[in-house]
Amino acid sequence: MSTSSASRHSVSTAASTAAWMAGMALGLPGAALAQGSAGTAPGSLPGATALPAVDVQGSAPANTLQRQAPVGRLQGTVQDTPQTINVVPREILEQQNVTTLEQALRNVPGITASIGEGNGGVNGDQFRIRGFAAQNDIYVDGLRDFGAYTRDAFTYEDVSVIKGPSGFALGTGSVGGGVAVNTRLPQLGNSYGMTATGGMGPFARGTLDINQQIGETSAIRLNLMGQYSSTVGRSDVDSRRFGIAPSIAFGLGTDTTFSLHYQHYQYNNTTDAGVPVVTPRGTTIGRPATEYGLPRGTWYGTDSDRDKVQLDMLTARLSHKANDWLTLSNDTRLSLIDRDFAYSIPSCDVTCIGNFRTRQPATATISGASAPYHQESWAIQNVAQATARFTTGAFRHELVAGIDVSYENVDRTGYGYLTSRGTASIFGGDSDLNLTRGAASNTRETGITTYAGFLNERLWLTPELSLIGGVRVSRFEVDHEAVTLATGVRNDINADHTVVDPRASIVWQPTPAQTFYATYSTSTTPPGALFTTQNSTVTNFQPSLDPERNTLWELGAKLGFFDNRLGLYGALYRIEKSNANGTDPVSGNIIQSSDEQRNQGVEIGITGQITPAWNIIANYTWMDSETRKSNTAANVGKRVQYVPENAAAVWTTYEINKGLPWNLTIGGGITWRDQVFLNAANTAEAPSNFSVDAMVSHRINDRLRVQVNGYNLGDALNYDAVFGSRVIPSAGRTVLFTVAAEF
């Protein structure tokens, strides 16, 4: 892996608490054992199978199975980790000219995006992994990225998805898994890069990436981004973004490292609630109105419909290698997010769609749930961790122990409009309307405190066979207060829960390039855990209800070929979810139920180099989902909403005449997902998505490169984000041109 990745994953100095905890937990016998050679665990027995080596100076391996696991609680490489992990490396982010987290995740099958629900509670990045909500399960450099907002990719080194419940590694939630982003941090050596991109939309974007070594073991880095863009095929939908991310690191390449990373990011985007899902007379399944002839560009918003966000995030990471067998780390993050939000939610009843289809004047209802709000939130998290590698007699051990403490506070004020807008033409057309915001109508404040301890042991019974056992114990405390200002009515909710999430695996590695495993893992979502990112007007909420429980069973294999240049993986999995939370398809209210859901399936993939000039990353998943138990008897046996049966993503590139004047890199790929149902009753659906993308790049010299990207070249009517009663049509055919300079 690259030097930046090495600094990112280096183990760090711990607070005294972590050191004390490590000593208590380990009880190490005898003298410390010597550190093994690169790719070999410390204290390895004679003849032990070596773990794959990690290159800390050269470029990162094209085979992403050989890259470091994306969070520190998971030691070793992706190949060593007994769970499906998809990695989207920086090379692909640059080839595809990725600008947002959502775009990066299109390379990972089994992920769908959700539209913000009623009252704007969860607008922003709202992903579902294998059909299950993951809005609280986004991590940056191993720490939770708090809040619901649209994330830009200008600092990204790579993006990974850990599939399946992962309570030990990620904490609360993580039903379908979690998204883990690693950012560009300072490294030794100097590098300067910039890009300028323009094209259809219109689209204009510029980035700057400067790394400067300032001492023998210290460096600084600066990333800058500015963008203005409009979405091809969507009327009046635009985005204005700016970001700056300076960072500094000391002790690079030594036993003690400290890094400080700050990010300021702001945007002013048009909000887009999509087009309504309609059920014409004579049909039983609702579909997007665009499937019946409504123009894909139809937008129901006004000039008042904006999403204005300002984020400030500070991350500090200390690292220290205490001795040959013990490493300690302590990472802290402080986030502050200010948000002003308003949008217009359309719906179209039987009369509306009937008039539309018979070419009569038709009006769509604009939901009152689209009232604007202002929200201020802040959060802090600290994770202290100790990692020990040692032997006891004939056995080799790897032990990870730590504490994870966080607090998140969200203070939101809701408003009404002085003038009402109850309806609009089915064709939209009120974009010039500017509604006047009235006085505050309600306030909501939520505070969530989490205390957790985690412990994980990997024990090698033989050089090839190992057992993994781990547990996270979490104390979860939520305080929520909602006030209706006109009446003074208060709704106070307090919920405290202690939950235990175990994990266990058996791993057989007959060679460093072969991993076979069986895994059991769990996660828990306590009542109230989603208050900070979902609508806080909660239906049927009972603090005493049992937490939502999620269980993963997985059998898998990860194999390397051609000296680990190419990796193949495959897994059979089953996820069981009990006491599931639901969401009202119109209001967006959380509905707690005792539903039981199951998703089982197969995932296969290939990653790396077929030849030195031909790279590929391809993944396919088949999912069989079902509601096994429900208070609504008619829903039993139905597919789980937002879960397609099939999904695939492919991206491949080929280099022609690399290093010669007449060089060319050509690339292309597809993303595809099957039809998905939009509610638990399976009475509304979004059709399948299929998009073909392509790229051509030419390196003029060692410092200049030009690139052309084409997206959705077939101009297919796809849907980027879905919800129970509406969907957002994706961009039409788009072409962008980029000039990149590197020094």
C-alpha cells in the first residue's frame, strides 16, 4: 500500500486508559516476543504460514484483497478478514471522475440510495446495504462520520463497504454493514496535483492536492475543491460546493506518530424530492409517473427549496508502537454541522394520474411534511485501542481491545410558510415561486451518549487454522425532547439500553493466497438510535421495546492468482433481522414493529490485474429477501423493500503503449440492479436500473493528463434514489472533460 495508506493505518499512541486496559486484558506471560518479518505475525511459530506482505513504499496493489482492512478494529488485509469487504480504490475514483460518496458506491452491488423522508429528517447520504438502512453507518478514517449530509469525495483515498452486521467493528446499527472511507493524509515526500473538469449540465469543478514534507519525519497536506453543476435531464436542480482540508503529521516512519486533520465543507444544493409513484386505475402495483409519460426532468420545487450545509470536522490521531508485541492508538473526532433545509414532496392520487393519462389538467398534492427547518448538530467521539501479538506455548495470538465513547447532539427548529402551496401542476412549473418562511412552529433536541468496550482474539491452532472470537458491550442513552410552540405540548423520551454484540469465525489459510472461512456476527439498533437522522415524530415508539437485532451467517472464500495480482472472492450469506424498524411511506415517521426479516444470497467478485495492462473490478450479488413475521399478516412472505434480487457492477481499463508518446487508457463498465419494491406490502416498485459508462485518457507527458468520461451513454431512464412514494430520476447522458496536472 502507499505511504499515505501506511501513515493512515499506522498504530497510534494511546491514552493511559488504553494502556491500563491492554495490560489488564492481556496478562502476557513471560518476556515479549520479537516482531516477525514483514507479512509474518509477531511471535510466529517455525514454519508458520506467512500473512500476505504489505508494501508501505510502493503503489497500492491492484488486487484490493491485498489492501489493509478499512478500520483498525479489523486487523490484517481484506484477504485475512472473514467477511465480505468491497474496496473502491483511488485509481478507480480518478478514472470514473467520482465527486461524491454516492457515485463511488455505484461500484458496489447491493447498495441502494434512499430519498430523504418526511420533514427532511434524513436527506443527504442515505444508503441501504443489502436492503437495510445504513444512514448512521458511515466511517471516515475509522471514526463515525456523524450527521446526514451529501458527502464530497475530494479528500478520498479509497472507499470500502463492510457487508453484513458488524457490531464489534462498527458499533450500533450496521444492519447491512457499513461504509468506510480512508482520506488522503500527509506522507513523506513532495507531490502537487490539480484537476479541472467541465462538461454537460453545465458542470465545472476544480481540485488541488498538495503534499509537502517539512522535516525528516513530518509533512503537511492540503486538499481544495470547488464545484458548480446542474444535473443533466433534471430541471432546475443544481449544486454549489466548496471544501478545504489541511492536515499535518509528525513522526512519519517512526514508532510514534501524531496527525491532525481539519475539514471545512459547505454546499448550497437544490433539494429534489423526485417524482411521485402512481397507481393508475386497473393496476395494483404503483410505479413512477415517469413510466407513464411524465418528463424525467419534472421538478416540483420552488426557489425556496434549498439544502444549505456547513460542516467543520477536526480529527486527531496519536500512534505509538510500545514494543515489539504491543501497539496503542487513540483517535478523536469533533464534528459541527449547520443545516438549513426545505423541499417540496409531491404525490399524485388516482384522479391526478387519471387526468394526466387522458391529457386533462392534473394537479399533484404538495405534502405539508415539506416544511422547512434549521438544524445545528455537534458530535464528539474517542476510540482508544490496544493491539497485541504474542504466543503462549504452541499458540499464536492477536488480541484487539479498546473503548469507544461518543456523544451526539441535534437541535432542530421547524418553521411553516406564511403562504400555503397545497398543489402544483403534475408537470411542476412553480420553480420561480419563493415562499416566505414564517415563525418557528416546533423544536426538537436529541442527545445520544454511547459507551462501549470491545475485545477480539484471533488464535492460531496451527499455522493454517485460526479461530476468531470477539464481543462489544455498549451502553446507549438517548434523551429526546420535542415541543409544539403554539400549544406548548412537550414530548419527552428517555431510553437507556445495554447491548452485547458477539462475533465468531473459523479461518483456514492453507497458503497466503487462499482464505476459507465461516463467520457469525451480530449488531444491535437500540430504540431511539436513529433519532438524529430520521424524522423525530415517532409512531408507536416505546423506550422499553427490545432493540432491533441483526445476525449474519457467512461462508466464503478469497483467492489470489498470478502472484496475488488478481483476486477472486465469493460468499454465501444470510442476514436475519428481528424487531425491525419501519418507515411510513408518506410521512417518513419511524414505526417500531416486531417484524422479522431475512435476506440471504450469494456474492462473487474479481479484483486486480488480468495482465499488467488490463485491470478489472467486477462484482455480482443475488439476494433472496423475505418478511418472515409481521403484525400486518398480508406482508408475510413478501420481499423486503429496497432489496433487488440481482445487482452487478463492472469496471475495467486497458492501457495501450504505456510510457510512450502515443499512449491511451480506455475503460468502461456497467452498473445494474433489478427492480425493487418500495414498501413492505410490495404494492409499489421502481423498475430496474442499467447504465453504461466509459472513459478515455491520454498522458501528454509525465505531468499532464487529459481524460473524457461518458456516463449513462444509453440515456436510460434510471432512478438514483427511491422511497415509498417517490423516486428521483437519474441524470441523462453526460460527458465531462478533465485536465489533470501532477508535479
